[in-house]
Amino acid sequence: TVLPASHVGHFLHCYFSLLPFCVCLLLPNLAAPASNPTAATAPPLHLPPTAAAMKPSSPTAAVGTALHLVKTPNFVKFAAVALLSLSVALLFYHHPSFPSAAFSAFTFASNSSPTAVPANSTSTALNSTSIAANTTSIASNSSSPSSAILKVKKLPPPPPSVAQRTGIVDENGAMTEDFDVGEFDPSLMEELRDLKGGAEETEKRNEPEIVKYGKFKPCDESKIDYIPCLDSFERHCPDSTLVCIIPMPNGYQKSLPWPRSRDELWLHNVPDTRLVQDQGSQYSMSVKDDKISFQDGGSDQYLNLVSQVVFLVKNMVPEIDFGHQTRIALDIGSGIGSFAASLFKYNVVTLSIGTKDVHKNQIQFALERGLPAMVAGFGARRLPYASQAFDLIRCSGSGIDLTVDNGVLLLEVNRLLRAGRYFVWGGPQVDNNGSEMEDLAARICWQLVKKEGNVGIWCKPLNNSCYLGREIGAQPPLCSSSEDPDNVWYVNMTACITPLPKDGNGGNVSVWPARLHSPPDRLQSIKMDAMISRKELMKAESRYWNEIIGSYVRAFHWKEQNFRNVLDMRAGFGGFAAALNDLELTSWVMNVVPVNGFNTLPVIYDRGLLGVMHDWCEPFDTYPRSYDLIHAAGLFSDERKRAKCNFSTILLEMDRMLRPGGTVYIRDTLAVIGEIHDVASAMGWVVMVHDTSEGPHASWKFLACEKRMP
């Protein structure tokens, strides 16, 4: 290493400046040698006065005098000082780092303690550089001769190195698209994987492989009304999933808007019309041109099952209070949904359920009319609805005996009926099996409120006092306290009485419409992570969806699109359906709670909304072409984590349920939105990707998909 020129000048300047100073200090002692009592004294020289001021007269005398001076101790000291200073100058010249090291050692020695930390080497180097710079400045301003002997030119410092910017934020703190990713060190990922115990690699293995999809082919014509998982009585899914597009019937037209659809529908939208031919008069149906019309009235049997029931319930039991105390109703064995259509005028939402009957499609008629309906087997398993879900349950009695098998079917109705609310039974069985029904109803503490003709009305108790007051061994028994009444997915019915919550939760809901936005008491009893902030979460969800749906109404003109049958595939607390109601869209919503999420079904029903539990890796219990609008927010991200089925399985089922001309809105993360786009395009949907309200750099997008009429 070579010392810079500025340092060389500095050291030489110091050397030549100190040398004369040392000579001046030592010269006075050169003429008088130091006395030494032990040493022998040389005889004094006796020179004449004139000769003392003159040079030696001979060379021999001069040499003797010089040797005498060299031998003196003061000359030896002077020579030692001169040699030492020259050695130091040479040492600094050949080893420029020596001053910094010496200074650092001196600083450490003076400041160290038993607990002290050594000074940073970088800081020391900067300090030494600063000292050198200051001394150089002094040397350059000096007027001494030594500075004139060696004139050193000061070099400018090298320019600072410019670091490469690798972030997405520029020097002003604003986000920018102009950035470099930077270098990637694979070893860091290996270290991270080791710290996580290989969890990341395991998660990657569990993710379904992304597949490139070609265009899906149409299914065979025999699958026009295909419901994959339902036979005549129970749910049984096939081993293989649907891999084709369900075709629409010949002559199919877009469904008529509500409320016109309640009274008439397109003839060719229902492929099998044998029901009209065989029982058209019973259900007041008739074919006019290319439409099927429904009129009020009909045969005496029809009047008994619908009009008389509604009249008795409304006028003879005023406590039912349609549209306020009674908001959600269930119609078991409902036919074509006429009971639901009659209650809609009283602001009561009625879910109609039925099995595949001999005419195959009574529930399909109800859906095509714009009425809430599902295909459901009412046999051995629990229905997929929450306990204390319905304010009113009606069973027509047609082909259903509620008293068989120790009354297990009526006990399932008891689980579904809200405390203090009403069960209506109408049909021939009221007369034929009236005594058995009354006996079983009395044993489960139901009170007979009204019985007239072939219609009977019972009221469920408000608490457990009647159950606990029964005799020991009374049948049917109370269900075990460990049994969850809201566990409904593939759970068998049990012939026992579901006890009511001790705190009265479920039976103490507000009246409609206040209950829609009043957090119910059962919100605190459902199993979920949040404990204290549940009410705030429900209210925040409602505000969120009100804002989102409001933007949809303005931007996509939802009110002009006449959505009637709506499906929300991941409903949460029901905020999406509540927003549709607040914005006065003429829609009913089936709120689906996935089996792999929190069971919020009790909250949904307590708010006065419809809901059902389902596993989206299996087909839904409905006919093809059931819904005008399907909404899914965050569903596919959850299903990817579960890794049970591919996206194509879910999207093909969505296509089966969606009507031609219908719409799908999917909100999800960027990680899954691309694959959804590919599958939707392969199914023939028209797909558009939109930014959310968070902007183009947000981690979520939403797809607006349309299944256009061919």
C-alpha cells in the first residue's frame, strides 16, 4: 500500500520543522561536555587567545576536535532523536494504516472497562481520516520552507456509488411500476423452509395442479333435468363428477320477470309437462299458447290445502302476525309452490321442499315461477337447515306420515321450528291419523291451537319446563346435551326431542324488518374465532356489502336486470342478501354456508333470511337452470386451501344451476382469479375482469361472467 502524496508532505514537513528545534536545544551543551566524576578528564588545551578563534592550524588537530564532539553524550542523544524521527516518517510512508491502528489502540486502552464494547472500526477509520484531512489543511496553509519543498496536490474524493433500487416505492415514497426485482438467493428459501419445518413445501404439494382447459362439450340430451346427488328419498352422489355442459331444452326462453312469473311461465322452459296434463285442474294450471298459467282457486282439494290454510292461520291465530312475527316459513311436500305464492303478499318468505315425485318436477315449477324451493329427501337424514330456523312450518300431508318410526320425522320438524312458533298440518291424514298425530304432538309438548276440517295448528313451547316435567321414561326422550342440533351435514335423524337453549336464544328474535340488522343472541353461541367483536363484525359486513351492491346497482344496472332467484355461495352472516333487501331489489336469496367454514346458519335465519349448508365439491340439491344470479366471494380461495376438488368441478356445477342469460359475480384473490377465468371461458361464458374499489394494485379482483343465450 502506498501513502497518498498529501500524507507524505505532512510527515516530511513535520520532520524538517522539528529537526532545527532539536538542534537548538542541544547546541548549548555541545561546548560543555557533561561532567563525569568517574571518567578520566583530558588535559585542557592551552591555546593562545588569537588561536582560539581561528581554525585548527593542522588537519590532525581538526580531526581530533571532531572526534571529541562525536563522543560526547549530547551528540549521541541528538543522533538518536534524528534517527528515530526519520524511522517514524519512513514507517508512516510504507504503512499508512499504522496511525489508525495506533489511534484505535490508544482509544480502546483509555476508554475500555470490564463491560465496555470496542469501538466500531468504521467509526475509527472515519475519525482518523478526519484528523488526516485537518492536518493536511494546516500543512497546505503553512508558510514554512518545508511546505515549499514538497507541494502536494489534493485529489477530489471519488463519487459515491449509486445503489440499485429494487422496491416498488420510489425515492419520494410513492408507489411506482418502474422497479427491478433484484437478485434471488435460493439458499434463503431453503433456510426459510427449514425454519418452517417444510410446511411451505407441504402446502404446495396439497394445492391442486393448475390445468389448461379446452372447450367443454355439451352433455347428452337425457341430462336436461339432471340432479346428480338425489334419488327418490335420500342424497347419494355418484363417484364421478360432471365434465360436460347441461344443454337447455329446445324452445327455451329467458324467464319472465317477477311478479309476472308467479302467474305464468314459458311452456318449453319446463321439459316435462305431464304434471299439467295429469293434475292441472288440482293446481289450477292451464296451457295457453306457449305459456302455462296459474290462477287463484281450483278444485276443492286445492282450496283446502292452500286458501283455507292461509285463512285459518291469518285470521284464527292472530299471534302468528304474518310479515312481522312470522317472516320465514317452510313448506314440506309443497307441490308447485302455491302456498309460498299465497304468503308472499303478506311479506313472508317460504321455502318449498320436496322429493323427486312421479312427475319429477314439481319443485322445478316453483323455481321457474320465482319462488324459493329446493329438492330435499325427507327420510333418514337431517334437513340441511339450522335448528329453530322457521317461524312457521307447514306439511301438506301428501304421502308423508310424520308419526312413523317413533315419530322421527315430526321430531325433525320440532328441531327446525322456532320456540313459541306454529306448525300447520293439512291434508287427508288430519282425519285419518288425527289421533296418532295428536298423541305424539302432546308427548313433545306441542299445544293444539286450532283444528278445523282437515287443517290442524300446533304451537311449540317457549322453554324446557314441559319437557323436564314429564314422567321418568317418557317417550320420546330428550336428546343428549352433547348432541349439536346445528350439525346437519350428512347427520342421521334421531328419535329424540331437541332441548331448547336455557338462555332462550333462538326464540327471542326481533320482529321484521328490525331483525334484519339487529345482531341476534345466537351470534354469541356459534363456533367461530371472534369472541368479543362479533356484533361489530356482522354490522361491518352489512355496511361492506351495502357499499358493494350499491356500486353494482349503479354501474351494472342491477335493478333493470330483474334478478329474482339469487344464490350466494359463501354467505357469511348474510350481508349480501341483506344489502339486496335494503336496496329494494325484488330478489330472494339462498344463502349457502360451506361445510368447511363457520356455521353461521342460525344467525342467517334469526335475521329473517333463508340459508342452507353445503359442500361445494358436491352438486347442489336443485334443478338445472334454477338461478338468475350466482355470487361467490372468497369461495375459491377457501376451496384451494382445502384441496378437495378442482375449480372446474365447482364451476361446472354453477353452470348447471345458472339460467341461460344469467350472471355470475366472483370476487377473489389474484392467485385464483386466472384459473377461474380459464375455466369460465372454456364453458362458453363471457368473462370480464374488473378492479375492486381498492384499486388496480389490490390483491383482489372480481369477475363479471355472463351465460349468454345461444
